[in-house]
Amino acid sequence: MKWRTKWLVAIVLTIGVIGVAKLEEAEVIRQPITQYVTSGQDLVAVKKWVASMIKDSDDDKIAVMAGPNLDDPFSMYESMQPYKNGVLVSYTNPLPIEAQASGLVVFTGFTRESGKTITVLYDDGDEVTYGFVGTIPILPYTAVKKGDTLALMEEGAIYLMVKRGGVKLDASLLPTYLSGDDLSDVDE
């Protein structure tokens, strides 16, 4: 599907959600419909539904010869300290922050707690917030695939908070989460 059609579908959906919100606000619609389409899990369901209509194929990718990147940059941190509801992870080298899986960017902006911040709701239900990032080249409500660059981090520290099933993971579990190990055996 062409990019113009994708944008048209996105604009129509956005106008529809805003229109329904305004009708609720004016009490023309008495059912709380917007709460159903603005919660995180529902955004993922809507994203999957729209993606199934668009049928974005991966056939347009070109294979190139390059050495595989076996090192996960998040596993090479200098130190990790609890901070607010997550952790501060420090690095000596700048690094790109890449999507861990397919998902939806649900927030980009500035917060008092974590400075420049991006939050991604992954299709598996994990909601990951990356704070104190340098550059965010992606807009909110953008679908991402594994390996897509979410942000660029300069030298220093990055804030990381993970919600699983709506519950914030304890800071002591985040090293296990970053290593990619299964957390199902760990009591929360």
C-alpha cells in the first residue's frame, strides 16, 4: 500500500477518535467510548487491525552483506542504580536505542522525572520507558519493528522503567530483563 494511503487511513482514524471525544464531551454520546480506544492495550489492538488491513510487506527490504551485531548494547552498561520507579543505567559510549520487538510508540516528550523520554508499548504487553535520551527521531503513535531506532543516547546515563501487565518491574529485576532472560521464574 502506498504511503499516501497509509497517511490517509491514519488521518481518518485520528479524526474519528477526536470527533468521538468531542461528541462525548458535548454529551451527545453517553457511553465512554474514548476510554476504550485510548488505553495502551487497545492501541496495540487497533495498530494490529490497521496493519492487517494495510498488509505491509517486508519484501521491499534489500539484503546486504554485513557482519551480525551480536553484542546487545544494553548488556554492556557501566553501572545500574535504582531511580524513581526504574533504574539509571550508565554508559561510556553513545548508543542507539532500538526497539526490542514490534510495538507502538505511545509517548515522546519531556518529563520532570526523566527529561527527554520515549515510551514504547510492545506487542507482548511490556511498556518500556527510556528517559534522559539525546535525540528522538520518531513521533508518538508510530508503529515500530524490532531493530528500529527509537532514540539516540549520548554518553552518560539513561533512565529505564518497565511495566509488565500494568505493574512496574522492581529495579532488582531489570538486569535480568535487559539480559533478555525469561522473568517468568522470578517472583515479583
